Amino acid sequence: MDTDVLVVGAGPTGLFVAAELTRAGISTTVIDKGNGPSTHSKALAVHARTLDTFATRQFASDVVERGLPVRVLRIFAGGTERAQLSIDDIASPYPYMLSLPQSVTERLLLDQLDAAGGGVEWNTELVDARDEEDGVTAHLDGAEERTVRARWLVGCDGAHSRVRQTADFGWAGEDIDAHFALIDAEIRSDVIDRSTAQIFVLDDGRNCGFVPLPGGGQRIILTLTEAPDAEVDRAFFQDQLTTHVDPDLDVQTDEWASYFSVRQRVVDTYRQGRVCLAGDAAHAHSPVGGQGMNTDLQDAHNLAWKLAAVIDGDADTRLLDTYEAERRPLAEQVVRLTGRGTRFIGRQSWWLRILRITALTLLAHVDFLRTRFLGAISQTGVTHTDSPLVQNPLGQAAGSLRAGYFAPNLSLADDGALHDHLSPTSHVALIPTGAPVPPPLTETELLVKRISESTLHAHDGPSSAVIVVRPDGYVGYSGSLDDDRTLREYLAEHGLAPHR
Ligand SMILES: Cc1cc2nc3c(=O)[nH]c(=O)nc-3n(C[C@H](O)[C@H](O)[C@H](O)COP(=O)(O)OP(=O)(O)OC[C@H]3O[C@@H](n4cnc5c(N)ncnc54)[C@H](O)[C@@H]3O)c2cc1C
């Protein structure tokens, strides 16, 4: 074999998968047909659960430092401000939407890969791949044509994935008749501010959104009634914005403009034999709500530690089946939600306009609706409670430390905080201060940390709990300290990797 894993595509998904695998000590080859990291700002919204995810690898603060936290969405219609929607009511240490161009996120992920000792072979394209019994043979085209043998192939090659086509994954879905134009531009306007996001429900029934960019300027997104017949550029936006938003607005410079329509797809399976798919290669949906890259990065985080454990021989391939079990339903949910959102804001009619203003105003004023909405958008509502990989003998008594929930960055009694100790190869077992270490934990060499009773109580957990946190930060097991049998069964069933 030339490499354990061949990762195709060095967008955000491929970079994160590769950084995780490399950090786990897995030999990983990353190729991309492009000639270097992307310079386009594409995904701008980095949501709270993605930052939680980065925190489990100790680089969330680097990401936050480069971005601009947005905490309020102002809603305008008919020339007046109708409501302000607070978007900071999110259960996370990162209670906001971070505005950060995808090109910067990719650079930071590339730094992670680099720090782990890996890198990317640019200008190298996957032409085709064949899944054989003991590995995958891939034909690459770059400076020279060559064949690479890998034990596993991970397709992170985006919406038009060659890996998906060559391995013949099913890819069904629908297109939505909705059209969007966007531009990143410096503007001068007394109406648009730089500290909030703003949405204008226009008189003709369309919508226009503004999100401030961290380096100055705004991302401007405009719904269109049909595909444009001319280029979407600065002149187009100048005309549209002065007509519909602010007659004095001046589009001064532009960085990037684009038009997109909406395709909705989810791949029929996330793994076939030795070929896995992640990110946009596995699901395509509307950019409404900025879910794409956020969903992709969590695919990467979910897949990589499992693949590393399988390659290391700590777990069998059933562990990889839980990647699909945990992530595919979420992709379907994102497709459903963004599809509804797209139809709601992308279509033009007088009654939808009124409904839109009413719905946004309700969201701003009704706490219950806002909390649910923000849980979905920020992805902090994501849980794996139905996963075959989690076990929750404590039931409701586990409180917010229930198996399947994302574990908050709990303060440890003696050694910093939980997320400091997670890595692609480290499960962490938490037991109360002063309690004897349950024998099943000593047998498996898990990293054991102490947590105070008051911290357990603050999360509605019982004082005599054993909590096992997976490498991706989700609780895998919540059980009672004296229930050795169930804990031992859980550890054996899931072949947990010894701590290195
Ligand atoms: C205008 C716009 C705005 C968006 N806004 C947001 C947002 O605010 N928030 C959000 O979460 N998401 C957003 N998205 C979505 C986000 O950009 C994508 O979900 C994300 O880029 C997908 O990442 P990926 O790594 O899976 O794929 P990609 O970023 O598409 O990367 C795939 C990589 O694979 C390489 N590749 C392809 N084929 C091959 C091959 N055969 N061999 C070798 N290499 C190959 C490509 O060169 C590319 O580098 C937006 C998208 C667009 C277009």
C-alpha cells in the first residue's frame, strides 16, 4: 500500500478529515485538482456547533479571532425597521454567527494539517478509482499520471464528486426553482450598519440580506425571480440596491460576485466498501441559513476518528457504519429545512411577503420559537441519542450529560477543561472527584479525568456518574459508577482505542 487513506479534495471537508487522520498518526495522502487553497469567500457563516467542534481540537479561539461575531439580525420592510432578532440565545460558549470567509477557514484548517505533519498535493486530479478487496486503486493525473494504492478512499471532492460517480453511489433529489445573486463589496450607506446582519423584505416580494465581512465590506445576497440573463456584477447590484434598499447607497469596490440556483441531494449511502464520502460530495442543499460548510465539517469530525480507529485495528468496520447512521439523517434534515427556507424566502408573491414579515417578527419576539430556530441554524440542537454508538443507562437522570449530547467544555477538578484533553484518538472518561476508578476503565487504559460534584449537578447529572466522551466531543456513555457490567459491555462492544 502507498498510503492508509487517500483524501480527494482539499476544501474544508478534506482538510479537516486529513488533519484529523494525520494527527491520529494515520498515513494520509491529500490531493486536489486546484492549484492552491481557494481564494473565494463562499461560506461566510461559521455556526456555534462548528466552533464547539474546533474547540475539541483546541483551535476555536484562532478561528474566532479572525472572524466577526454577529449577534443581531435587523428586519426591515416598507422603509422601516420592523424587528431585531437576537441571535445570541445559543447554548454554546460561542453564542453568535461568526462571519468569516471560507478562504480564511480553509487557511486555518491547512495550518492544522500542516501542524500535524501533513500537506496537500495540489494540481493532482483523481481520474478514477477501483475498490478492491484489500484496498482501493486510484488513477491520478497531475505533473505525471500515476496509480496510488490506498487502504481507504475518502471523497471530499465537492458537489460534482468524481469519487461519487466513479464508485457509483446513488445521488437522488430535486432542484428548487429559486435563484440568488451575491456580492462581497465595500459599500457606502447610512442605512446599512457594520455590527449587525440585516434583511430587507422588498416591496416587490423579493429579499435582500447584508452580512458584515470581518475585513470591512458586506456580503450582499439578493433573491431573484429567475436566472439572470446578464452577468451578476457590481453594476447589477448598484442598480438593484439603489432602487430597492437605499437610493444613496454606493457600491464602491467588489471582491467577488456570483449567481446560484438550488439543487437538493443526499447520497444514498455514506460508505461503499472502502470508499467513504463526506461534505458536499455527500449532500447538496440551498445556502440559505449557511448550513453547507458547517454540516461538512461535522461530517469530517465524525468520520475521521472512526476511520483512524478502524485502521489502527482498535475497532472493526461496524464503527464506520455509525458514521452514516449519525450523519445521514442530519443531512436529510438540513436538506428539508433549507429547502423549506428557500421556498419561503426565494419565491415572490404579495402574501408570502406579508407572511415573511410576520414570521420574522414572531421569531424576534417569541422566545420559544427563537430558541428552536437558533438551535437548528447554529446546529447546537444536533444530538446522536438514537445512534447505535451511544448508551445511556442513566436515562433522564443524566441531565445534559446524556449519551448522544455534545459535552460542554466542563471544568475538570484537577486538570483544565474537558476539551483540552480530546483528540482524534482520545476518549475521555469523567468520574467524580474522590471516587475509585471503575475496573473496566483501568482495563481499557482510557484517559480518566475527575469532575466535581458541583459541576455534575450544574449539568443536572447525578453525583455518581461515569461519563465517557468520544473524540468528537459527544457523550458516548452515561452510566452509574457502580454499574461495572454495563460499562464493560459498552467498552467491549465499541472497541475503544487505548489512550496514547
Ligand atoms: C455562494 C456560496 C455561499 C455559501 N455560503 C455558505 C455559508 O455561509 N455557510 C456554510 O456553511 N456554507 C456555505 N456555502 C457552502 C460551502 O461553500 C460548501 O458547502 C463547502 O465549500 C463544501 O466544502 P467541501 O470541502 O465539501 O467541498 P468543496 O469546497 O467544493 O471542495 C472540493 C475540493 O475538491 C477538489 N476536487 C474536485 N474534484 C476533484 C478531483 N477529481 N480530483 C482532485 N480534487 C478534486 C476541488 O478542487 C475542491 O478544492 C456556500 C456556498 C456558496 C457557493
